[in-house]
Amino acid sequence: MSDNVVSLHKHPESPAPEASVTTLTVVPDPAPAKPVPLWVSSGRAIKTAATHENTKAAARAVARHGLYTVNGGRIVARRTWDGRTGSRYERYMRAAEAAGNMELAAEWEERLQRFRQARHHRRMDLLHSPVDVAKGVGVGAGMGVGGLVALGIVMALNTKHVGDVITPLAATIEFIGLLIRIVQVVWGPALTIGPFLALLALWTVGSKQHAAPAWALPANVRSGEGEPITPSIVVKALRDLGVPALRNAIKEMGDAGASMLGPIRIAGCGVEVDVTLPSGVATNEVQGKRRKLAENLTRHEHEVFITIPEAARTVRLWIADSGALDEPIGPSPLVTDETMTANYKTGRAPWGQDLRGDAAAISLYQRHLLVTGLSNQGKTAALRALALWLALDRNVQFWIADLKGIGDWAVFEGIAKMLIEGPSDDHCIQATKMVEDAVEEMNRRIEAQRRDPSIVFPPLIVLVDEAQKAFMCPAKGEDNRPYGGSKATSRYFMAVREIHNQGRAVDVLMWQGTQDPTDQNLPKLVREGAHTRASLVVGTESQAEMALGAKAVNAGAAPHLLRQGLDKGTLVVASDGIDIPAGQSSITVRTHFIDDEPAAEIAARAKALRDGVTTLRAVEQGEERDALADVADVLGDAPRLRTNEVLKRLHALDAKVYGDQWTNDRLKSLLEEHGEEPKKSHGVMVVHRDHVLRALANRDAEGSASAAE
């Protein structure tokens, strides 16, 4: 080999050639990667396989089914032990003592004593049973053989063959032999299959109880979807509620708190259970933790309802099936049954379904009605559904003021004798005058009934939708009295109060729908005057108390916990006109929604039952009266009259205009306005004719001066 080295690089001292030279750079090949050790690649493959989701699922399945069998055996063993010993009674007795219920503890102790006595008698009977069994077997065998021989004798006499005497006995012996051969054949496989059948039975018990750790359970059970409500789940949810006294009491109970629970009953689309709380735990402590309790039960807050029944220290839990309350209910019977009729006195309006899934029907007979809630939650639809049913009773009259004015009540054209639609102050004034006319009708009926107690009047429903606008109306009448407000000077407020006070006796009823209740737009005296109070979702607990009353809310009514937008049409109702479960003060109703088109069809059926009704679109107003001229008129030629006599004559002139609101002060203000006033004569306030005529002249002079300007 030659030692000469050929350089590919040009030496710097070499002269530059005339032609361009391309410089080549030789880049060495990268070093080959180090081979991955076999143990590393094997470890990675094992890790990937071990952490794969399919592997995890398989491992969970193996663990789950194995633990189902093991824990199923434990459950069966405990049940057997409880059945054979008094441990169950002892657990219940300790639980009653922990709950502070000594009377119940004494009762369980008495039951335990009776159980032990009965068990002792059974064991004593076992001492004599072998002899009794032997005697019984001997007697039975003898009678059996004797019976077979007697049968053989009868056969022998019949066939004339002596050998037939033993034929029945021989057949019986042969049959017994056949049974023995069958047992010999089946016994081997039975011994082989029997343990597997026993394991299958234990697995079945464990799987029904989900007797495995949470990590091993299927995904749908771990997430709570469709998880059945069992006593252990309810007790665990109560234990983890964060109430120390409740948690400690459950830990001290020998049965881990199971004795607190009544039977779990199917109730519509959920279950219901009564929980007797231990001593030291108040019902409101559980009520105040509704959300946490629902989450402990793997439910949403709106799927758990807590009410207070009549029993002391007891809460009633209603737990919905997951997602059941988000499914719509069926159509109203008013829509599906075209033959349906109504009866104001004896009938019940089909309003919807309760949480149990049972039909919720309500009586409207002589009951003032109030429906409230936040805006756009179904208040008008709930009111209209009741009115549409009642319209099928041809005797019922309607006066309706819709202060929203977007046509929700237009279907009552031709049914209602009066229909006011619109949101302006003028419409509120019209609604107020409509209610005041209803007061006059009520008074007329009361007077007529006083003269003739046997008289019967047609029911009159005075309905104001969006009544908060009437309460908040700022307009004032000519007498300076406000139409709205919540004081004794408010015309709408006082008219509603009068109907609430006396209208029921003569079937003049006030129905109101209002939204977002406050003390300003729904005064206390008005809301408490309603016999039937229903609330959709409201914003706060204080509003829930305004809507339903403190008693209902304290007993578990919670419209403020409904979901705005999601629980449209769901009402919490407090009324004696609807069937409410014993011990509760309210019921939750999911109302049927009747759309505009089917509502128009129902209204058409109602119109067909009537002879024809002309609907007035505004309250008819009498001619405007000149109060000062009327005073001069009633004075006549008398130089002066007592003020109370003037008021009597004004009332006789026009009772509607000069009603109870006209007083001595009102008359005095009228005259003072025009520069005159009543004077006293012999200690009595009187009105002088000359003063009134001078006041008229002053007014006319002022009017002429104003016109000239």
C-alpha cells in the first residue's frame, strides 16, 4: 500500500487558477443509533398493554364479577345469620337507642324476647322429634303396606288370580327402585354442577346489590346514570351530608342507619322514602342541604324534593329517576278529548301531572286564584288552561284584562263579556274600573241574596293577567286617588281586597297572574287573600314566601329552586282544591301546555255551548259629571243644607260617581278649590247655596279669562 496522501483541499500557497474551482466537503455518516435493549422494549410493550383501556375494562370486569360472588356470599351469610339469630333485633334496638327513641327500643327488645322464646321451644321440640319421627315413619309404612295389600286383594277378587294380591306392592317397590336408579345417574353430574349453580346464585345476589368497589363497577353505574336508589345509598348520602350530629348518630347505629328509613316506594318517575332523623338533628338542617344531598344521591338538585310530613323529626325525600323530569308530559285532556265538559261546582280542571306521574286536577269552586313567577315561565299558559276548562261550563261568566296585550287571551272573544288587552296606563285604568264594576256587581248580589237567600248567581271570574302593572300604575283619577299602589287610597288594591273579602259568598272570584313578586307589585293583603296560590320559578326564597306563604316554604315548597328556562310550566301549588299528599302543604305540578291553535279549538267548543256573548273591549263609562254644578242642583232652592244631607242627595243623584269615597272633606276640598268653603251654623257644618253659586261664577270667570288669553 502506498503511503502517499492525496489532499482534496487546495493549499493556500498554490496560485489561483484562472478557472473557477468547486470545493467539496466530505461529511462523515452519522453514528448508528444504539440498539434499544430487549428488556426496555419489552417493558414498554408490557406497559402499553397493561394501561390500554381494553385491559383496564377486562381487569375491572374480572374484579367486579369475582367480588360479586364473594360479597354475594357475604350478603347471603348475613341474611342467614339474621334469620337464625336475634342479631337483627339487637341492631334495631341499638339504632333506636342511638336515635333517642326509647319507646321503639323497648318494642324491639320485647320482639327479641319473643323470638328467643320461640327458638327455645323449637329446640326443645327437637329432643322429642326423633322418637316422634320414628313412630310416624313406622305408622306410615305400616298403613302404606296395608293399603297396597288391601288394593291387591280387591284386584285378586276381581281377576280370580291369587298372585294379584302382591301386584300393587310389587309395582310400588319397582317404582322406588326406578327412583333410586335415576338418583344414581343424576347424582354425579349434580355434584359437579351444584357448586357452579351455588356460585351463580351468589353472583346474582352480589350483582343486584352492586357489591363491588366503585372503580370496578360499569361506567354508567360509576357516573350515577340510572343508579337505583337503595337503602344503603340513601343512608350514605345522609351520612356525608355534613351534619355532624347526623353523621355521628349513623356511625353509632348497629345497622349503620338503616332503621332511619321507611320503605322505599315507587312514586311516579322516581321513588319516595321517609327518613326519621335521630335526636339532635333538625329537619331544616337536611332541607338546607338539598343540593349536596342530591349530588350524594348522584342526582341534580331539581331531581330531589324534601318535604316535611306530619310525623315528628321526619323528612320525606322524593328522588326522581335520572333525567325523568326533563322529559315532557303528554297533551292536555282538553286537547285529546273533544267530549270533555266542565262543572264549576263539582268538577276539577285537568291541570297537569304531579311528580308521581298522577293526573293533577284542581277544583276552582269559590276559590280566588293567584299565579306568580318570573317572566316567560308559563304563567299565562297555566292560567289560560284553567280558564279554557271552566269556559266549557256555559254558566260561567268571564271579565278579562290582559295587561300584556299580545293576544294570549284573544281566544276568549265571544266568551268573555269584557276583554281588555294592552300594556298602557289607559289599559291599567280600564282594568281597575273593571274590577270596581265587579265590586258593584258583588254588592248587588249580596243585597239581592239578603232579600232572597235562595237566589243563585252565575259564577263571575274576574281575571287580570300581568296584574303587577295595575299595582304599579302611576295614574291618578279626578279625585286625586291613585289607580295603583298598595295603600288604602289605591283604587285597584282596594277593589281586589273587597272581592277577596266578600266575593266568594256570591261567586264573584278574583284570578290574578303576576310576575317577579315584590311587596310593591303584589301587596301582602292581596296575595294572602287568594285561596289557591301557585308559583313558577322565582328568584329568591323571600319571593317564594310571598308567592306561597311562609308555612308552605318552611314545609318544603321551593319554587326558588326550580330552574329558570328549563322548568317552564312547573308550578308549586298550595291549595285545598288539589289533592296534596298527607302531611304536606304544597304539591309540585307539571302543567299541560295548550298552544294557540288547540286553545282556539277548545274556545270554539265553549262558544258553541253559549247563546252568544258580545265582548266589550272597554269599560262603559257614564257621562262625566260636573260635581260643583251637581252640588248646586241638589241644594235646589234651599238657602243652606247640612253637608251630610248634601252627600246623601249627591249619592241619590249618581251612586256610581258619588259613592263612599265622597266625604265631608271631599266636599270641602271641592268648594275650597273655587274660593268657597262650608260654614258652621249652630255648630253644624252646612253648605250655603249662595256660596256654591258664587263658586260657579268664579269658575266660569276663570274659564272665560283663560279662553281670552
